[in-house]
Amino acid sequence: MSVRLPLTVTLAAALLCAHIPAAARLLGFARDAVTQRYLYTEVHDTQQAPDGAMLQGQTLYYDAQGKEVARRSLDFRANRTVPVYRLDVPGQGYSEGITSLTPALAVFKSDQGRVERKSITPEGELIAADAGFNNLMLSQFRQIQAGETVRFTLVVAGRTDSFRFRARKVGDETVNGEAALRVKVEPDSVLRMLVDPIELVYDTRGTRLLRYTGVSNLLDPATRQVYRKVVITYGGPVPPEAQFPSAGTPTSR
């Protein structure tokens, strides 16, 4: 049984027309944080509301050879930080997700035929799950930018449980000539002695995730363990190693 704590981050990527939902595409490029070996490409296609909020989305994951290895569906229409979602990794016999939000969160995971289901009622005012984690960070960006520590509950379907986390600003940097802010996210409990923190880098306007460093939500097919530390960059030029279907025009910013 693999040990999973998938904290993955997805970004709604473009300003929209004023009155109707619009489609947007964003690409993410994942490398091993230590070796810099190219691992996979994320292709995020979303439907967004007039205010820029994500309504629904699909993420396709392609390995370094361009083969689709996983896909995820997302529905934010009921809750912007806790989506109904499903992640499937067919080659690993793995899936996880949240099937409903009321009266409690119905979470599940299936790992090589072993299925676990659980109802979760998370505590706290700020609650996130899966890609809704990034939406929560964006909603709290000004507080983090001002130096506040933001505490929240993260629902992790891959563990059929929820955990307390905290986020705080740890520095500034420049990314591709653009001012950016670094945010450290870690468990708000003794669990941080066992779980490595993740680092998020946002533009200083608090509108776009530029880089994610931390555990992946995908399994290394060679080990059936999660990639322990990946660096995923969002936007910018497409790396020459990235292989994926090129239908449509990707949105890089």
C-alpha cells in the first residue's frame, strides 16, 4: 500500500469575457526537484465564471514520452475550495476523489482493488481539498502577503482524512523578471516532523501560481510511491522535454 499525501495545486488561468463562462488552458511542467529529470506535463482545461472563478475543469497528465498516465475531473460549482473531483491513474490501478459535499464530504480511494470510503466533516472556517487548495491560497493572499499565518483544514482523499495546515510568507524573489512571493505550507501539528513542507510562488498581485515545490499527487511507476519532491512551473515557454497533444492553443499566462 503506498503512502499518499497528495497536495496538488491547480490555477485558473485567464481573465474572462464579461457575461458568459469561458474556456482557458494552463500548462504545468513537472521535474524532480533534486535531479531535474523531466517527469510529466499537466494540461489544465477549465470553464470559468465571469469573475474568473473556476467552475469546472479537467486535468490530463502526460509522462515524458507523451503518454497519458492520469486524468482528473473537477467541479467547483458548489464550493470554490472543496470541489467534487475524481483522479484516475489507470496504469497504477489507483483512483481517489470526493463524490459529494453534503451532508458531509464523501471521500474515497481505490488502490489496486482495495476500496475505502469515508464521510468527513472537517472543522474550521477555512477548508480546502485537492485543487481547491490553490483557490483558498488566492483568497487569503493579501493576509499572507501582509505577514499573517493562515491556518486551514485540508481534506486529503488519498488518506480519507483531513489535516490542519498553516501557510505563511517566507520571502520574495523574481521569476522570469516578475516580482514574486514565496509561501511555505506545512502541517499545523506534530505531523510537520514527518511531512515535508511545500513551497508556493505567486505573482505579487496574488492572481497566478508560478511555481509549486513539494510532493506530487502522482505515483512513480517504478516504485508505486509518490514522487516525494517535484518542482512544477506554470506558464512560460514549453520545455523541449514536454510531450503532449498540441490541440488548441495553450494559455501560458
